[in-house]
Amino acid sequence: MSWNNDQVSREETDKIIELAQSSLQFRGDFVELGCYKGDTSLLLAEVLHGSDKKLWIYDSFEGLPEKSEKDYSAAGENFRQGELLVTKREVKERFLRAGFKLPIIKKAWFSELSPSDLPEEIAFSFLDGDFYESIKQSLELVWPKMVQGGLVLVHDYNNPALPGVSKAVDEWLSSREASQESIKREVFRSLVILRLG
């Protein structure tokens, strides 16, 4: 599939594909929290083509939620409540046009999701919630279900327009240190890559 993503750079897209492909060796499904138009979802579907793994995607389909005080930045003025709105139907239609099997799509704010809404085991997670609360909630949802060696990628980690993302990730990592959990962390452009074990 050709690169066509106005939210994720070409270099980041290549990295996501590489890491997703490397995650095929592990048990568990793939999840994406914050799919927007489905650009990354379609890339993941292509990686999963021919695999028995499922793709699960989650979005409010109501645009961005309200910002918290941790999200304010002069560079991020255009990221307002309701921005980046795409309907669930539009995402489904893109999958059908591309000839891919439809993923499991859940329409909800991340705060409304419970562990039972996610697969039992996750090999690969892509988190693109833009704001502090969304990223914090996403990490808390996916991490307990990650398999050994599984990967969590968080987009916009060092994006000055979205400062809540790095705050949420850094606070979450600090909270995990007390549990002596082995988490490998790598930063690639605006992605932070977290690996269990």
C-alpha cells in the first residue's frame, strides 16, 4: 500500500510497518486507539493480511475530546474539542474500498472502555489519542494485556503542539518503575516505542 497519511510522517510510517511486522511472531492481536481516518489502521491491516490475528480499532468518531490543563500549548491552538472528526462509516468504507476485511471497530471515548472491550492478548498497540487523558487511559487499558515482547507505540510523544502526550507517557513510566517491570523505551521522531521484557 502506498504511503498516504497526513498525521504520521513517511519515516514514522515505515517504522510502524517494520515494528508491526516484527510483532507477528508473538501471540495476540493488534489494536489501535485513535484511528482518525484509518490511515494507520489500513497499514496494520495490510501487515496482518493472511494472518489469523485480528485488528481492533477504537475511536470516539466525535473528534477530539476536551483538553485538560496538561494539554495546553501555544503551538497546539488548532487542536480543539471536536477537531479531527471522522465517522465510523467513513473508516469502514475505506477498508471496503481497499479490499481488506473489516477490523473490529468500537465507537467509544477511551474513558468508557473496559478491559473486556479489548482482546485477551495484544502483540502490538498503536496509541494516537493526542491528549494527556486519552494517552493515559490507553496505556492503562492495553498494558495489562501485552504479551512478552509485545510493542506499544505512542504517537506525538515529542510533539510541542501536544505536550500532554509526553506528560502522560513519562508519568506512566515513572509509576511502573516501582513495580520493577522491565520496559524498554526508544524514541523515534515523534514515536515512543515501549516493549515489555
